Amino acid sequence: MEYVDVAVIGGGQSGLAAAHALLREGLRPVVLEASGTAAGSWPRYYDSLTLFSPARYSSLPGMPFPGDPDRYPHRDEVAAHLTAYAARLATDLRTGHRVTAVRRDDADFEIELADADALAARAVVAASGTFGRPHRPALPGLDGFTGTVLHAAEYRRPAPFAGQRVVVAGAGNSAVQIAAELATVARVTLASRAPVKFARQKIAGRDLHFWLRHTGLNIAPLGGLLRRPPTQLVIDDGRYRASLAQSAPDRRPVFTGIDNAKVCWADGTREEADTIVLATGYRPDLPYLAGLGDALDAAGHPRHRGGASATVPGLAFAGLEWQRSLSSNSLRGVGRDAARIARHLAAHLRSR
């Protein structure tokens, strides 16, 4: 069996940042990526997606985004940037290697792969993100809806929904962006438990992320206190607030029930809908850790302290939402957390 220093599971932004940090600690990571390219989930997001942080704040460690640093890069630019980053990274990156299970083997780990021989590793970084585990909440009557239900992970572009009656469930950035885009071709309602809360993209001529960085709010170590942010804020340059003000889409409280294809609203009205889009977020995609005892809680969330496993020595996580700060699962923040877990794993391995 091949023996490696550290197995990094996932070759997206979190896995690449982790590999970079581990190399700086003198370790030799092997990055295991299930897909055919090291670009994470970015190629699978909806076509119009752009970052809401400028290029200058959206780079992985050691490689700035090319071009105008104040622009907001498109989905395809991010995917290309990650691919270029992986090509420059002096590490063993293996695409088409899907991890199916991680088990303890005395002080080490055994990594089982779907289409390759197993590996042994001294340490493991779980950096497989969340895109593979879309959250589908139990909304009232949703299971009985006879129209089409899809998650935002499956949405690509508005054209297939032209002329439809569409309900988008959610109140975050993706929900509002998808709803506003669909409203250009369909009649759309944004259904959310609370009104949408906006944050201005620019304040006094500076992008919001400038102020977050200079106040330290984007790096505040709050991950141990909050698994999810207390309030979802939609970062807006004014377009989305204007769209909602013009009822394109309109916004209503979440439906109270569904009768076949009819959506039942809180005011007692009922109307037929063609499609419900669940823009309801994601959860950590870590099924391969189920064999590590209490590495995960009953809901599948990792038990960790700042990214270091609280229960399994030698295991760490990268790219978790609110791992340590509000930017932990973003391009602009994952590098800081990766450096921290790399130091932790290096110290752990030296102590063995």
C-alpha cells in the first residue's frame, strides 16, 4: 500500500489552499480530487454567477487574480484561476480519485478510493466542500408538489423557465440573484421566512470587503461560537433591492402548504406553480468520514475546533462555513484557515 504524508480530500479552493500551506510546513500532501479537474464546484454553478468580492480580495495564497483588481470575477474566471493555481502548485494532485472511506489504522489512516488502490496517510485534511450535499429543508407540503422541484445546485440559466410560474425559496445571495434573473423571463416569487436584508456592496466608494478587512470583522475567530451567521445578508450594488421594490420578483413569507401543483400562501390565496427552486444552502459533504466514529455529529457536521478535529488526532478540515470566521469558506478567507490547520498537523506529526 502506498504511504503518504497527508491526504487532502478535495481539489477545489480549500484543498488547494491546504496543500499550499502543508508544503510550506515541509510536508508532502497528496490531493485527491473526484472530478477530472482541480476547480472544485465552480464549473457547476449557475452561468451568471459572479463573485461579490473584488479580485484583489479573492485570491488563493501566493497567486493574485490577474487583471483589474477591482473587478468582480465571473464563475468561469474563478474556475480558470483555480486550474492555473493547481498547475503551479508543486504537489501530487490526482484527479479522478474519489474517496469512499477513511478509517484509522493504528496511528495512521487508510484511504479507500472508488477506482484506485487504497492509500495510507499519516494525516488527513477533509476539504471536499458542500456542493455535493444540497440542503433540502422540509418545507410545508413540498413532498406532495406535482410540479418540478430543483435545488440551486441544479440551476444553470433562466431560458428553460420562460413563461413559468416559479417560486424561489431562500433569502441569501443565491436566492435573490436567481430569483431576479428568473424574473426577466418568468413570474417569480421569492419565498423566505423573513424579509431580505441587504448590505451595500460599496460604502463611501470602497467595496464592503475593504471595510471588513480593515475592521478585522472578516477574520474574527468566531467559528467556535457560531456554526452559521446569525443573519443572512445579500450584498447588493442596488440592482436586487430595486428588483424586489418593483416586484420582479415579489417577496412573500414561505408558503403554508401545497395541494398538488397549487401553492398555498399565508394570506389564504392558492395558485398553481410550475417550479420551486430551493436556494437553501448546503451542508458539509463528508460521508467518507462515517467510519471514524465520532468525527461527525448526528447531523453530519464535523466536530472540530478551528478546523482541527476535536475527536480524531491527525484529522483536520478546510473550507467549512464559519470554520473560524465569516470568510472561512470563501476564496478570500480559506488561506488563513489552511495555514492554521497545516501548522496544527505539522506539530501533531512531529510529536508522534
